[in-house]
Amino acid sequence: MASPLLFLLSVLLLASHPVSAIWPVPKSYSKGSSVLYLHQNLQITYNGAFVPYVYGYVPLNSDSKEIVTAGVSRALSSIFADKFVPWMITKRNKLAEFEPDVYKGQTWIKNLQIVQAGKDTASTFKPLAGEVDESYNLTLSTEGDVKLTAVSSIGILRGLETFTQLFYQHSTGTFWYTPFAPVSIQDAPKYPHRGVLLDTSRNYMGVKDILRTLDAMAWNKLNVLHIHVTDSQSWPLEIPSLPEVSREGAYHPSQVYTPQDVELVQKYGSQRGVEVYFEIDMPGHIGAVALSHPELIVAYNKAPYWWWCAEPPCGAFKLNDTAVDNFLDKLFDDLLPRLAPYSAYFHTGGDELNMNDSMLDEGIRSNDSAVLQPLLQKFIDTQHARVRKAGLTPITWEEIPLEWNVTLGKDTVVQAWLGDESVKALTGKGYKVIDSNYNFLYLDCGRGQWINMDNGGAYQTFYPFSDWCDPYKSWRLIYSHDPTYNLTEEEAKLVIGGEVAVWGETIDPVNLDSILWPRASAMGENLWSGTTDVSGQNRSQLEVTPRLNEMRYRMVARGVGASPIQMTFCTQSDSFDCSYPIS
């Protein structure tokens, strides 16, 4: 064990301000202490061709140069327009000691040379996990030459986000600089699937809120947005061939996603290297369909709800009714071909199906799993066949294979949420797994009950009204999570990554940013970089926290209301000043 003195010295070495806070931390990173300035007349090339810097540039199509040109625009606009003067991460009243003296002359960055070594394919912009190479190399010389190389345009976008994090605005307001030249970075992600699950059914999220979330995901090198778009509470997704479903199922006519909205969200994500895929949860969690098609649904808004489902208003598809199959055939024939150009996946749900629901189904009248399992097997087989027919890969929740013993195609990805044991069981069966362990990755947890209690037994039972997945999942807890805990080497290879889950019972556009960020940032570094350093030791929070503080401030400067993780005293101090005392 290191001595307290050595430990203290290591802390002090970590405490320089700012910390060149690349987030997530690259695989390899070296930096110097020379100052370079950046000008908007920077000469930029992409594979030898001139690239203009145009503020707010929107790509005209998915051509690689268009994607890169827009990425350059966003990166430089962030540096020049966001006014990130780092007073809050330098020692109090000592910013002048960190900032360069602009009256002593400037050495300017001369050029940004971007080289894409490989060619993009259709799957680059809607990949299955692992199909796109996100690696990049970035160098910045003391003479002002910048070179960014990558195999794909998505790798270029990742490198451009890193480039933005090297720069600060001078307090004079007219200079932008990096104090870290020369720089050499080699980087690539550990896991190919790094995502956010966003529930838009319990509380509606506007398109602008989804687009803002996609921006912040790209800054954090997260690459998958999973939209849980419908549930028993509401159906905001407009289906042109079934207009009555959203007309009756949405909370309000203003709270729907049109086909144009869906395409906009998917294209916007694709242009930033974030794949957007949708989930229609079934055969449970589908009660909102009862508002337009009551003949298809059992147990909608039945009381007491806990007998029929996990939360009101319940509602499940009938499992032995051809009318349900006809409805889903029409639904998927309309929806899936519109999603397929921008996504490789479609999520068919499958969680928390209550056996009691089928006791109300006149075609079944049973809650015996031996009766229900063959019906559910047929139901899943049919929906997954429809997904595959549309050129998409199905995703399902863990209960389908683990609780219901449904056999799935080997292409199916399974999302696990009930703990490490579920990941172990699924990988043991050979399934690819997305980890959303609720003990670490459910961001709605620890914020109290939303169900009302009377003044009698319920009050006493639920006092002090903690929610089912209490406690709150702090960024430190999230960062500590190992998605491959207790897995063999072969099992670990089947974990393609993870998603933080933003279940929406008490989350809407007003508090979305503060709940999601920077906790999703913590998962982002966990899945991009792992949580061990080059020596194989777990990274100390004394090293991680200053970088996460800086990343949080950068997100706020870019218009995302990320929560603070410490008070300003800590961000302006050495890490040691806000650490637990050495014993």
C-alpha cells in the first residue's frame, strides 16, 4: 500500500487547473504546456479537399464529406460561440495565472487536416453493434498543425468532439486557446453499444428535447438512443394507416410524433453518430391501445392494479386472437419500413407480462404458464419475423427468454435489467446482451413514490414513500458498475454495452437534463474507456471528478441543464480539498 505522503503527492499532481478534461478519457493521451490560439480562418481539409467552416451547417445527405463538414461546423461553433471561460475550474481569483498573456503575441493553429482512411457504407450510419469503427487519432504540434485521422466519418466526429475539449475562451472575449500543446491522442471505445433509454409515453418529450439529448449524447460519445415510445399510459406515435390509435391514445393532439418528426429525430441522430431505434412494448405495457381498440386489450385500467400489472393503468394484448395479429400486421407494415433506413434495430418489449391478464381473455381464461407459454412463443416468433422482414434486428427484454422460456433467434439482442444474475444467465445461453442493471443504471430511482397513499394501511406500508428501486443512482455508483461482473471471458464478449434508463413517471422536459446529465456521462466513460487506468487499477475519483466537473460545465455552456456534482468551492480547489480524509 502506498504511504500517505505518496498518496498526497499523487493527489496534488492531479490537482492542476484545468485538467485538460477530455471526456471520456482516451485510451492514450499525452500533452504539453505550450499555448496555441485558434482563429475562425483556420484552414481545414478533408482527404485533401478544402472544407469551409460554416456556422450551423446542416448536411445535405449522408455523404461522408457532408457528415464531416457538419461535424466541423458544430465543433468550431462550440469553441467560438459557447463562451467557455474556465474561471469555475481554476483556483479562486487565479484565472489570470492560468490564462496566457494575449499581449505577448500568439502562435496560431494553422491547419486542421482530416483524413478518413476507410470508406463509409450504409451500415456506418445505422450499424449493428460493432459494425462501425469509431476509433480516431488526433495530434496537435507546437507549430500549430492539427491532424485527425479515422477509419470512418463517425470516428472523425468522435475526434472532433475531443478537439473541442482542448480549448477555452480567454476572459478578454476575443481569443480562443489551448494551453496543452503538443497533444497526441489515440482512442477507441471499449463497448460498441453505449446508450440512453428515453421513455416518451408516461410523460411526453418534445422533439426539441429529444434533439437536445442527441446533441449531448454525441458530446459524450454515446451512440444509441432507445426511445420507449408507447406504453399503457399513452400512445404518442402517429401511425398513418391507424390514425385512431394516436388520436385516442395521445395525451393531447399536440403530444404526438408525426412520421416527419420520427424521420427528423433519426436523421439528426445519424448525422451525429447516434443511432435512434424505437420500442413498442408488448404484449404487456400496451394498454393505451384500448382507447381506440378495446377489443384487442385485456385488463386495461383494472383495479386493484397490482393484481394485473406493475403500475396503472395496466393493459395487455390478447394472446389468442387473430384480430391482434391483424392489427400488428398493419402497424408494422406501416411503421417498420419508415424506421429501417436509419436504424438496424427494433425493440419489441416483453417485460413484466402478468399471467393474470389472460384470465380476462375469453380466448384463454387461464393464468397457467403452461397454457400461456406456447401462445407467447407464437406471438414473439410472429413479431420478430415481421421485424426481420423489414431488415431490422429484434431486441427484447430479459423476461421473454428467462421467465417465459421463449426460444429466440440467435440474432436477437436481449436487454437485461434485473441484475448481474440476468446478464450471467443470458450470456450463458449465448445471447448478445445490453446491460441496463436497475441497481446502477435506472436514473428515475431514489426520488420517491409517485403512487398516492391513503391515510390507512397503505400509508403505513409505504412510509417514508421510497420508490421500488431506491436509492438514487449517483454518478459514482454508475461509474463503479462492471457490466461483465462475474462473467467468463466468453460470456463477457456477448455484452455489447449498456443503456441508462430514463423511465418517465416523474420526468418530463422540465427536469430531463438535470436527471440525465452528467450521470449518463459517467456511464459513457465507463463504456467507452472502462474504469481502469493503463496500469489496470481502478481510476480514483480524485482524477475522475475534476474532468467530470469540467465536462458538466461545458454541457451547461452548450445549452444543456446538467446538474452540478459538487459546489463551486470544490471545482475551484484541488481534488484533495473535497475528498474524504486519509485514515
